[in-house]
Amino acid sequence: MSSIIFYGTDQYTKKNLSYWLKSGYKPVCFSDSNERISDVRFPSTKNSIVESFEILPLPKAIAQYPDYEIWITGERSNWYNMREQLLAYGISLERIYHADCRIEPSPARWCQNLGQYFVIDAIEKRKYYYCCEKNKQLFISSGNIEKDIFEYNNICRKKIYDLQNGNPSSCDGCPSLRFGISPEEYPKLTRFNFSTGLIGGDTCNLKCIYCSYRQKLDSNHDENANEDNLFDILSYIDKMYNPAQLYISYNAGEITVSPYRDRILKLWKKTRWRGQILTNCVIYNQDIADLLGDELIDFNVSIDSGTRETYAKIKGADCYDKVVANLLKYSKANRRIALKYILLPGLNDNENDYNGFFRIATDIGANPVFLSWNYGDKAEMSANAVEAADRFISLGLYTGLNITVFSSNFPKTSRAIIDSLVTKNKLHSGVEK
Ligand code: SF4
Ligand code: SF4
């Protein structure tokens, strides 16, 4: 375990010190921004009911304990300022924690998503979501990404603290909540997800009938849009995070028609981020093929049909043949393409489409094939729709393909039926990211 330096000697620290010590975390010393503190020990040895510790000036403390971690022990409202002071001393973010969040009483409630996802979504004001439950919990950006990530970590740490201490939480009732000892230290931000609307100019060359971004895509054609927001964030991620521990999803419209396409793809090649870039494959792009060939991106294409007519009805454009030809071309770079089928009763739940779809999936060696549902459609599935899902799975298994079902996208009650199909057929059940 690293040497723990407690930073801050205010009333909050005094009040909580016995709790932190009782939890088994003992600092090697204290430090404080006020280097003129006359007390050389904290708490003052007079009348103190807990052990007291030496207060060292910060440069001396970190020189004396090079394997240090710094735990801020000051009042919560001062977290940001105290952390700024530490950064100004050249201490890296990875070494800075708040004492309340570092201590993990166990067992406790925990969630593997908490503190891991940073979802960036906006149209007028930049907004962030901080867990994977779709659109569930958000805060508004201050306009400064560094400050926002710090705020994000604080929100998550506070949530973790509430979960660990049995306090009421907005996570109560969420199916992702677990009880036990969390398998790893958190919050640990490893996923950035860029959604449509961060900057003007996000666009798409299709009009899928289920597209939840449509309104944003239609209202967001500002040719003078300021792209700084996007590239500020991307360059901050590049500067601050280890690419080997990151996963970036770029889901802001269709990348091949984005005005920022070349800049984004060039940066991606340079940083060698891992992640996913959504494309509908209407246009082939050599940079994307290169990233795919280098296994830097996951490739997940939703075609939802196996005939030209159905594709045009669902996607709003007659380009099925082009998409199939491009998929074949991409599969030469890498046969790790995931092909998705969003089941749309009355439109694509027929043998012709299933057969055409599985023919393409086989030709490109799709792995896996995702079966999903339009999660904007909350109506429960009819008996026919359940049968159609069952038939899709049977045909897929017959062709020897690896089928994964995004069961959490299915309507609430129907999910149990879909899960039983997953179990019966020994399939994987995934969560769409
Ligand atoms: S428990 Fe649910 S709401 Fe809470 S962080 Fe996890 S996924 Fe989000
Ligand atoms: S390809 Fe994606 S972004 Fe474009 S319309 Fe379809 S769902 Fe929306």
C-alpha cells in the first residue's frame, strides 16, 4: 500500500479523523496549504482523543514518501480548490483522492458502471451523463473539461460514499446495483462516449425510422459551428489518459459525412485509442478500414434487413447494395464486424429478410450478430413478435453464427421472455454501449 499523506487540517478533518483511522487508514503525516501552521502536530496534542501526526510542508512530505497518495481531508466544498493547489505543485491526478471516497467499508452496495462512463451529449449546452443507464443521471458542463471531469469524479465519489454507507441514493432500485465487495477500485474513468449534438455539423446520410438522434441531426446544421468544444475534450483525453486503459465511443451522427471526419480519424490513428466509431457503411472510408485492420475499433453496423426494399423502408434511402458491397470491402481489413438486426414487427420479421441478412452475415464472417429492439418503442411484444425473435435466433444458430441478444433494449416485461430464449439457446446477453 502507498504512503498516505492527509492534506488539510480544518474542522471537517478534526471531526472525521477518528472515523478514517478506525477504518484502518493511517497517514504517514499531514500537510496543509498553510505552511505557517504553528502547530507542528495535528490534531494538537492538547486534549486530543486520537493519535496526532506531524504536519510537513508538501514538498518535504512528498520527497520523504515518494510512493505517496494524497487524500484530501478538508471540507467537501473545498475539494476543487485543494485539488488545484496540489496540481499546481505538479502532483498528478492519479495520486489525488478524497479521504471519504478512498475508504471502502465492506461489504456494501456498488455498481460497476459508477464512475466509469463519461457520456457527452448536448445541443445548446453541453451535458454529461455519468452512468451507462441511458440518459439517467446528468449534470451540465461548466465549459471547462478539466473542471467537469473533476466534478464528475466528485459526484461519483459522493454516490459511492452514499452507497457504501447505506444512505438513500438515486441508484436505489437500479438493476445494475450489486451487494458485496466491489471487484476493483473506483471511480475509474475509462470510457468516454461522444453523442450527437456536442457541436454543430453532426449529420447523417440516412433517416432510420427509429433514430433517436433525428431531431438533433436535423436542427444542428450550423456551418459556422465551433468545433473547439470537441477538440478541446479530445486533446484533454489525449493528454491525461493512458490510451491502453481507455475506450472511446464516437456516436455523433455518421462519421463519413461529418465535417470533422478527417481531423477525428487522423487523431485516432495518432493516439491509437481503442473504441468504436459508428458508421452505417453507405460510404467506404480507407482510414476507418485501417483502424479496423489495426483492431483499434469495434465495428457494429445495423442493417436490420436482408432485402433492398426493406432496407429502404427502414433506413429512408435506397442504398442496400452499396452497404453490402462496402461491408464486404471492410471485411477484407478485418473479419471482426458485428452486424445488428433491430427487430421491427411488420417490417423485417419475415423469412426473406432473415435469409438475406444471414447470407451477408456469413459472407463477411460477422461476429457477433446482435439481435436488438427499438428501445424507443416501449410497448410490450406481441406473441408474434416473440415468435419472430425465436425464429431469428434459430436461423442464426443454424448458420453457425455467434448470436448475442441486447435483452436490456427489449420492453420491460418482454425482457423476461427474451432472457428465457437466451438461456434456452445458450446465447450471450449483452448490454449495448
Ligand atoms: S446503479 Fe444504476 S443508476 Fe447507479 S451508477 Fe449504476 S447503472 Fe447508474
Ligand atoms: S444511421 Fe444512425 S444516426 Fe443515421 S439515421 Fe440511422 S440511426 Fe440515426
